[in-house]
Amino acid sequence: MALLSFKVAAKVVPPSIRGEDRSAAQVHVQDGLQMEGATEPEGTKAQRQLAAIKKEEHSDDEELNNEILDAQHDKQLHAWGLLEVDKSEPAPIVTPTDKPTKPPKLTAAKSSASKKKQLQPVQKPAALCDRAVSEDEDDEDDERRTHRYSPGGRGSAASTDELEDARELQIRTLMKANESLRRRLSKMSQEEEAEEEPKEPAPTPAPATRKPKTSPKKPRSPAKPTASPSATKPRSPKKKQSPKKASPKKGKDLQTGGGAEVAPNAVELDQSDDESTASTRGGKIAKKGNMDEATKACRENRLRRLCERKPSGKIKVPVAIHEAYMRGGTERDDLMEFLEQECSWDPELFLKTVEKTFTKRSLKARRKKRGWFTQEGMAKKLLWSKKYIGEVVKYCSKPGRENLVKKDRYQKGLFKYYVEYEDCDSDAEIEEEKEEEKESETVSRNPAKKKLKGVQTKISELPAEEPDESDDEDEKARSKKLTSYQEDYMCLSSSINNKEFKTFQKFGDSLLSKASKLADLQADLESFVQEGSKGPEQKRLNSCLNGLEQAIACLNVEHEKVEAEKVNLIELADKDCSDETAKPLLAKIKEQTKKCRLACSKVAAQENSARTQLKALQKAAEEKAAVKHTVKVAKAAVKDNPNSQARALLQFAAVRTNDAESAAHRIFREHNLTVDIKIDRLNLGQDRSVNSFPFIKLSTWVTYLLDHGLLKKLTGIEDELHMENVLLEFWSRYMALFPEHDLWSHPDIDLSRAIPVYTHTDEGRTYKKRPLLVFSTHGCLGLGSQPQQRAHADDPTVGVQDISVEDSEMNMNFIGSTWGTHFIHASVLKSVSDAEPEVIPGIMKEYAADVQALYNTGVTDSRGQKRVWIVHCGSKGDLLALSKLGHFTRDYTRMPRAAQSKQLAFGICHLCQAGREYVNAANNVPFEDVSSRARWHGTMHQEYPWEQMPPILQGVPRHAPGMEAAFFCVDLWHCWHYGLAKVFVPSVLLVFQETLIPGSSIDARLEWINNDWKSYCKNHKFAAHAIEINKDTMGYTGSTFPTGHWNKGAISTTLMYYLEFLCVCLGVDCNTPNPVHREIVTCIL
């Protein structure tokens, strides 16, 4: 009867308030337990409780039955720990069909002084009875848990068969517990009869409101916890201990105030919610050691069926949970405990919980966005703190992450960073997250939930969640860990090709890197635009920049598409992916990769165009870079890769920009990067800028080359013996051209050791665009030219047959860096030469004196063993430079502007009288006449182009008497590629379009020529993007003769190739009836 009453008392506590509303649970327990002193008839209260239970069962059959089963399991042991059994009444054997006839005599104690409810210490029989029942209950606890099906109110309803199995198991459990209780009570009665003195109850720690009806007994000393609950031998009294709260220790006696023994599952009613929940669970969790093999196997099979992969390859749980289960160990135990305690072995609830967790993480990753932001944009648009922005900049600026930083298009010194941020959440998502946070706070005390959270933390680090990189070591460790989790998490199944998947995984990063590099290229090109490009060059640069901008936008779009596919892969990685799902996914990956590669191929063409343009601009600016700018470049290189740079570069990066000149030269000297050569000082005037002018003599250069065995820099020949043979052959051919040269009358010169040289004068620009005149010397012989090398590469006999020196070609000096083949003497700013007109003549006078000594006596090395002679054959340069050196009275700037000028023109050529005007117009020498019988042919070398002999000609051997002007050589590159070709090519195209090109207007005909020109360049691999053939580039203004507007000499060469191709296509040859066409063909072919 007592056991049935305990069962009734436990049933009245619904599971909805179990462990959640302790005050309600206390009221139910007190109503069921404190029955002593009641006035209602015996058994009335128990019958009333049974009637209430039946009424609830009729309201909801399936749901309430499950709740009753939960209530029986969760509250039964607690109810037994609070009851006192009347010894005078024998313990009956209760069967599941018995009904209570008498209510048990129960007792409970309250403390009104401390306002805390505490348990009245119970007598020994009750405590032993509780221990016995608790132990047996623990033995069966895990077995009952493995058969609990779909508790009501937790997401699913139990089937009829499952409910019947549960009731049958409950009946067997109660019968076994009843039998154990009977044995224990019988044993305790026998032990008490053997005792001589009755035992008194232990003193209560607080005055009780109601005395329990118990016989006085001798107080017992507090017993130490024992390993076995059946230990009942009396112990000797010990020192009284202070009252302690019951703690849920399995299999051991607990101590309470007054030394009374209570069962491990006894709980004080005044404890807090956390302590009550922990104590309750401590009393009801079964020991694994007491679990039989069948029950243990049943538990493991349930988890295995949920987490293992099916024979078909499918899995019910996310891949991460499956991987955690397969690893075993504590992770598998945590999953087992979560399934048992929180899901009550409900598979649907378990799957729903883990699916919700990983779906939330996937949605969070999908809400993330990426973009380029400056530091100011991060603060204003993203509302990030300065400290966080600093960490972002630090992360993006680390070596190996150059693709995360790019220059701003409009401000060179402003950088943008590629960051990841979360999009604004919707109101529904915010409310859902708040509810989930409240729910997590409510169940945060659950150890099973904490363990599952720990498992999820270990296995669910998605790729969208960047690791916290506080330092480099932590970054490396976490990066390796993240990489391993990414591979485990994102591999959908074995049916997906791992190589394809990994390639696609890296594809987005490569697109972003390419876009970043193009952005830097765009910024570099814009720097040239900002420095003042004009005319057609400005248009070409703008066109190139527009193409780059479109290419960068295309890459960014493709990158976002790839990132979107990555998010889909992450979401599918959390689920089971069958072959049917994997095949379309793999096809989609391949299709996206194909589109991206097509976009990259289009971008590559635009990039090559931009890089070609940038290379040309940078090549033009190579001689214009200041040391300060070079120091900045060195600092940028060291910043990108600080651990793999040479010591010299590291020192160069440490130079202060305000003191770059002196510090840079010091570093150059320290690392033997400078030429140890003497620099003379010339006094060229009273001004401070010219009274100590730096100048390097040619004799100093030649001595240095002889001492270091570098004479090949002047001749292009390694072996000196072979050099002597080549020089003899050179002078023999030179004699055939200039038989009256003064060299042949000089008997002291050894022609095999006489080195021919040219001086080169060219006007360039400084870094600040200031005009600068550079004066240098180079050898007539060298390593050849590129056309010569291409011809030798196509000739199979070259390198196989030995060709004599007499039959071999003389290699010109067009290959190699000018730093190694040209030897500088001086450089003069235009502002200095304008302010001091005597500077240039003074330099030329000093140079001529030095060259005269080299011609007459030669120069030896420092030991006086080797001697060479230097023969100054001429001075090269553009027409403007030659005019400054020779002080010409006839140059191209004095071209006639009308049919007969008011002031008679002196002529445009320093060699002839072309362009000369006389009073009698019939005697004029027209410079436009290019025929073989032109009048200017008869005026060659008839009159000097200067009023006084130029200083540079002093002591120089003449080609022939009266031919001193021939010393100033016309530079084909400047005169044709940068001069006449800009007039010839537009004129030829203008003539051809009038009669040979189809089209109704000049614009239509020029468009036809432009399309044909692009097609020709594409087929012959020329850079057609450098120029568009239209009215602007050809200079078709209508008022004067056409003049081309391009600044690259290579374009003139390509256009001449195209004119030759166009003549063949249009059928224009030497037999063409049109005389103008015949003349054109004569000049081209």
C-alpha cells in the first residue's frame, strides 16, 4: 500500500513543471505527502488523487499517458525519499492491479524561523527502504530510458504499440521494485527486534511545525558515506557535524543536519532551482556500471542508427555530427547524453535540434557580404570602432594578402581593403534570434546541452567564419585547424570529384587577386594621366583605363557568383548529398568555372593592352625617377616580403626620404654598385651652378674599361684578338666610304687597336618634367640589332659554318642597356644652359680636347701595358640637339611658311641649301622636292651651316675637306620614326581613301581602313590598340598637310608594314597608271 501511495503522490506532478517551476512541484509533493493529522477518512485523499489522474487520462489519451510515464520516472524516487513508513503495519506486496485501501501515514517538517523548508530526518527503516528502492531503481533506470518513445508535447505522438510496450515495461519495473522493497522491510524488522534499547530521533536543526508520530530512539552519530547502501551496522558516536545540504552522489549515503541518513535521491524543498535540478538528475541518472549489456547495446544502436551512414550512402544527421560520431570518444558520449536527457531518445526531436543549429549557422554565413572599403568608410558605413578597423587593416596588410588591398582610383595615397561584413537582419530574424537566446539562457544549465554545444563548436566552424588572429602563432594554428574542418565539412560525398571541388574552392580567391592586381595597374596608368598627358596620348590612356575598369567590374561580378556557389556548397555540406544531388551540383560548378575562365580570357587581353601601355610609359619614365621615389619603391617591396629581401634593399628601404640622395649613394658604394671613377670639375662661369660643374672625361672611362677587362663594352667583342681582326676589317670598309678621311694620313695609329666611337646628344625630361640635355659616348660596334638576330635565328647556316671576318656582318650597337653601352659625360638643365649660354660650348671644348689626345697618342691602362686609340667618327642626335651643338644657322625651325616669305629663309638642312630663299624666287631651293633630280642635290656641302667652327670639331679628323658638316649625323630614329613618318603615312592613307577605299564619306572610308588595320594587327600579332585610324590621329584638319599624332616610334614601323600590305591588297604596284600611286610604291616597296 505504501508503494502504491508513493506512486500516486508522484503521478500528481505533471512533467510540464518538472525542474522548471519548483514552487508548484513543492505544492504537489506536500499535498501528496503531508497527510498526517488530516480529518478526512482514511484513503479518501488517495482515492481523490486517483480520480484526478483518471480524469486527465481521458482528456488526452496519447499525450497524457506519456506525461504520466515521465512523472512516474522523474518523481517517484524523490517522493520515496521524503516519506516515513509505519512499522506496525506490514509492507504489502503490491501488484499493478491493486488499488489502495488505506492511506499511508506520512510526515514532513517545516521551519518557520528561517522560512526555509527542510526535510524532517526519517527513521532508519525508511532510509534503508529508500536506499534499497533507489539502488534497484538505478539498476533499471537506463533500461527504461532506452524504451521511452516520443514524450507528449515534444514534437511527436507515440504509436499504440509503443505505448503498450512502455506500460508493460513500467509494470515489470514496479513489480521488481515492490519485491525488493518487501525484502528490505522484512530484514529491517528483524534487525530492530534484536536491538536492546530503542533509538531516539535525532534533534531537528529548526523547530518543526508538526511533530511526526515516531517512537523515541537513541540518536545515531553521523555516518561516513559507504560504498554499499546495505551497510547497517551501528557506529560509535563521533563529533557532531554542522548541517549540510544533500548532494547527489551516486551509491553513497548523504549527511544532513543532526546526523540522520537519507537516500541519495532525497532533496530539500528549500534549495534553489539550480541545486534542485542538479540534485534531481544526480539521483536519477543510472550508473553505466550497473547497466546490463542488452540495455547498453540498445542505447548505442539507437544513436548508431541516427548518426551512421546507411548502405545507400545517406545519413540523417548533418555531416559534421556524423563525423563527430565516427571519431568516437567523448564526442560520441556527449551525443549519447544529449539524445538521452534532452531528447528522451526521440529521434525526430534529435534530428530537428541539430538540423536547426546548423541551418542557423548556414543562414548566418549567407547573410555575410563583402566589399571594398577605406578606413573612413568602415567607420561611417559599417560603424566599426577605430580599434576594430586597426585590426582589419593589420589583417589585410600582412604578407601574402596583397589581393585584399588596392589603391583608390582617385587618390593615390588612399588604400581600400576587402572586408567581410554582415547584412542588416530582418525583424523576423532578429525576433527569432532573441527567442533562441532566451531559450539558450533557460537551458544553459543543462550539462547535456553544454556538451552538445561543445561538440558543435569543435566540428561546425564554417569557412565564412574567419579565425581571430591576435598574433601570428595563433593565426597559423587556427588556420591549419580551420582548413582541416573546411575539408571535412564541405566535401559532399565520395561521388563528387575532390580535385574539381578544390579547384572551384580556390577559384574565387584567384578572381579577387586578379581584380586587385588590375586595380593597381589602373592606378599606375592613372598616375601618368594625372601627370599631364595631352592630345591622342590622353585619349589612348583614357580608353585603356575604361577597358580596365570594365575588366575589374567583370571579375568582381564573377567573384560574387563563385562566392554564392560556395555558400550553397556549405549549406549542402550540412546535409546528406546523394548522387542525384551531387551530379547537378558538379555540373553547375563546372559551368560557373567555364564562365569565369571565359571572363578571365577577355580580361587578359585588356590586361595585356594595359600592361603594354604601362610598360611604354614606364620605359619613357625610367630616366626620370628620383631617388626619393626609388626609396618608396624599396619600402613597398620590403613591406610586401620583409623576410626574402637582400641586405642592400633592406638598407635602401630604411633611408629617409628627406636625405635620399646622399644615403642612396653611400649604400651603392658600400655594395659595389657604383663605378669607382674620377669625376672632374669644370669652371664654366661665375654662377654657383656652373663654377664647379661635374664632368667625366672619355679617357677616364677608357682607362677604367682597360683595367677591368671591359673593352667589349665599346666594341661588342669578348676576345681582344678577334676584336683586332674585326677593327681592321671595319676600317678597310670605312676607307671605301671615305677615302679622303684624315685618319689614313696618321701613321702612328694602329688601326687594329683604333676604336670608332660616336657621341650622342639627346634632350630628355627630368622627374619634374624639366628639359635636360644629356651628352654621352658609345661605340660604333656592338651586339647587333633585333632584326639581325631574328634573321640569324631563321638562317640554319648561322652557327654551323665558319664565316670569315671579311664576309661577316658588322654588328651595330642597338642591343643591351644604355647603362652598359653608353658612357655619360655631363648633363645640363635647359634652365641652366639658357641662363649661362657658355655652358654647352665649354663642355664641348673640354670634350674635344680630351678626344683629340685619345686620337693622337691613345690611352693605356693603369699598368701601361695595353694601349688603344679612340677615333671620333661623328655626333648623333635629333635635329634640335645637333643644332645646339653646332650653332647652326640652318635647321628645321627655319622652314618657309609661305610661297615667298617677307624675310628670306636661310634653309632647313645643315648639309644642303634645301628651303633656301633668294630675292629672285626662281633661284629658290624647295625642300618639298624629293625627286632624284631635286635642286638641293647640287648644293650639298657648298656652305657651312655655322658662322664659327663649333668647339666639338676642334682636332677631330675630317671625312673630307669641306665636309665638316657631315660630322653631325642624322639620327634615323628621330628623323624618320618621330619625324617624316608622321607626315608620310597619313598622306598615303589620305590618297588611297580618295579612289581605292569603298565608302560614301571620308569617315566611312577611314572606318573601313581602321577595321582592316585592326584585323591586320591581330593576324600578324601587332599591338593595334595603340592607335585608332581616324581624323584625329591622322591630323586631317583640312587646312594643312596631314600630320600623325602618336608618340611611339614603333607605331610608325607597324604602319609602314601595313602600308606595304595594303598596297598588295589594293593592287598598287610599279605598273599602276596613277603616277602618285607609283611614287608611293617606290618609297614603300
